[in-house]
Amino acid sequence: MAERVLILGASARAAAASARRAGLDPFAIDLFADRDTKQICEVLRCPFEDYPEGLFRLARTAPPMPWMYTGGLENYPELVGELAKERELWGNGPEVLKQVRGPGILQQTLAHRGFSFPTVVAPGETAHPGKWLRKPLRGAGGMGVNFATEDDLTHIDDPECDFYLEEFIAGQPMSANFVAGESWCDLCSVTTQLIGTSWLHADRFQYAGNVLVPADESDPLIQCFISLADAGRPPVRHVWGLDFIRTSSSIFPVDLNPRYTSAMELLEFASNCSIIIENTDCVARHPSTWRIVGKAIYYAPAQITFPASGPWDDSLARAADVWTRPDFADIPHPGDVIEAGQPILTILTDADTEAGCLAQLKARAAELDRLFGFATPTEDEPCPP
């Protein structure tokens, strides 16, 4: 019988599929319990209003098994630590989370590695005039991020405020993904990020997907992250990701995600492997033969009731085959009411080039616009970090 693993997070579908690819038997608890997730594993749904505490309460009702977390829960080290006392944690514990999460901590973690960093102003500090982003202390996926107002610059000196300021850096949002053990770390993949993408109806700084980038070792960007993996890496183990902004002259790390990230399934579809349990065979050192795999999160610009049938039907019919890339994932149940600003589903595709992959994602988003009666944006807004 396959070893069981409990997976907690805002969305557990991608990690659960990765666990299946690794020969595990996942048990998921997330905010959606989508139809395709239910074909991959047993899953419980946590009400939005109970997040994040509700995930951990439901976890205590699950049978004995190790557990791991996905997106968002790295912001709650106390909750992670409490559950880790009760069952084995596959991932980074509360002490590591405190070392790598929070305003200004990333600069300390990656000190002396040759990176540039945006200036960060933590609660209780003073901000000088400039172009700043206002970020929540416990943010994920770009939720709650916006340009700072004059009022924000005034109130940041309050030690009790629930946000921090980060210098705005114009450039290409990207991510690097790693797998690490006790004494080793490998670069697995690099992706461009879709952030605030208008044709997906995402808010300006909202995460909306990734596109895999071929990792040419002659690229200084790839050399930089191979070097980071080889020595002087952050104190994280298992799988983890680093979000950064690439400009014409530098790389600016902005967020470290110490767990399985949303971008990692693209690597798995491209390389036909699973990395969820420190798989050293899934390393992107020579990926020139890979197809370019991309995913896009399609958001609701207005409230909808999800229909019983649509272009996702074929993907749903083969959702249990975790080795085959679906065209659609995170598929809601018929009759689910999805509010404006919430994700509807995920679009996935692959192509020979990044431009071709983006074109296919955009075409499928336009198809969904027609199906749901949404207006398709006529122009893309500039992609912010």
C-alpha cells in the first residue's frame, strides 16, 4: 500500500497530483475541494471564512499520516509548529519559517550572494518619499498588494500596522525553484510569472500563473541560481521557490516560498517526474529539449454560477491520470457560486516557444470569456513585479 501524506493549503490539487506521481497516497484539505482534486485523492473543503485555522482543525480529524503544507501557510509558523508536534512534517518547520519570512529577512538570508534588493520599510520604521508597494505582513499570491499612498507612508512608523513597504522595481517578475536536502541543493526550474494579467481578469499585483523558461546554462541568470544552489543557500530544505524581479542589469529577490510552489507542476509535466519528495532526478540543468509548459489562473471579473459542462469536460474525465497534462484544472463543482475576484479555474498548455505558449493561454482565456459572458480586455496592461 502506498504511503499516505496529508496536504494542507489554500489549493492542494497540484501538490496532490505531484504526490500521486511520486507513488504516494495523498489526503488533501483546502479551500475548494475541486472536482478534479476529488479524482486525485480524498479531499476535505475548509470554508473561506475559517482560513487558516480551519485547515488545521480539519487536519486533526484526518487519520495518522505525515503532512506537508502548500501556499499561504508559511505565514503561520505557530500553527505549523503546533501540528508538527502531533504528526511528522515533511517540509520546513516554524524555526526555519521565522528565518526566511518577513520584511527584510530575505536580504539577511541571501547576504553576500551578489543580489540586489529592493529597500524594505518594516512597521515602526520611517519611509522616505518614493514609489513604494504596500504589502500585507501575511500575504500570498499578490493578494492585498498595491501602490502605497501618502497615508501609508505616514502610518508605516506605527509598530502595530499590519503592512510593510517595499521599493517598487520595474522589471520582469520571475521565479526559481529548488529541491534541497541536508547538505545539497539543486536548481530545478526557472519561470516567468503572470502578475496582474488583464486577460485573466487579475488584480494589478495578483499572481496569475507561470511559464517555464528553458534553462540555458550560458544565461547569467541560470548561472546565478546554480551558484546559489551550490553554496551559501538559505536554510531551507525539501522543495522551495524564490520570486524575483529581473531587470536589464540585475536580479532583485522579493519573496522566498519555503514549500511546494504553484510553478512546480510545470517542471513535472515538462520532465515527466515528481519533485515533491526531494527528487534529485528532476533537475533543470539541460532542458533544451523540453516543451514550454504554462499555466494561467482565470479569475472572475463578476459573480458567476459555475455550469455543469464546458470545455473542461475532457480534462475532468482524465483527471485521475496525473502524468498527462490537462487543459484545465482546479475545476469547480456545478452550481458553485464564484464571487468577483476569486479564481474560477486554471488553464494549462504547452508549445515550442514561450510566445506560442502565452498565445494559447490567452486564446483559451478568451474562449472562457465568451462562455461566461465576460468582456475580453482589448489590451494587456504592463506586467508589474
